[in-house]
Amino acid sequence: MLRTCTLLALSICTVASASAAGTNHETSPSHKKDARVYVTLVNKATWFRDVQIDGHSYTMQPNELLTVKAPAGTVVYAGSEFGKYRRGDALVELTPSLDHSRVSIK
């Protein structure tokens, strides 16, 4: 019985020391801050506007706000025809200079 307990304690100490030694490289995932841009879109028209952002469609009612949080470089497209815009036309590209600003859509 004493030999079994000694062997068990020795095994536990070996496992604990091996895990405490660690490795030469970082095993946890790195939490890099990606460049996200926060923009508020404002529909200044008297009629609804459809916009498409990153493959998702959104309908904006008159005077409605739509807050967008997306990586820099994301493009907001027209989801329907309105004014001089046709479906699929680029309305605005989200850049770091637009961070925390309002963009009007007419």
C-alpha cells in the first residue's frame, strides 16, 4: 500500500512539474485588436432606403439611424434603387477616418 501511494505521489509530482515547465512558444490565442470602425448611417430621405453591408440587407426608414460596426475596408452598398444609385452601387467605404461619425444617405 505504501508503494502504491508513493508511486501515485511521484506520478502527480512529475505531471505537475512538466506542466509548470511550459513550452517555448505561447499556447494561448493572441487577442489582437482588429481595426473596427463605428459609423452611424442616417437616412435623410422621405422614403425608405435599403442598404447592404457585408452580405446582410437592412431597410432604413425615413430619418432612421443605423449603427454599423465593421472592419475597416467594409463597403456599404445600395440594396435597392434610389435617386442616382442603382442596386449594388457603393455608397460609402468604412475607413478609420470615418470612425465614430455620421454618414447621411439621401
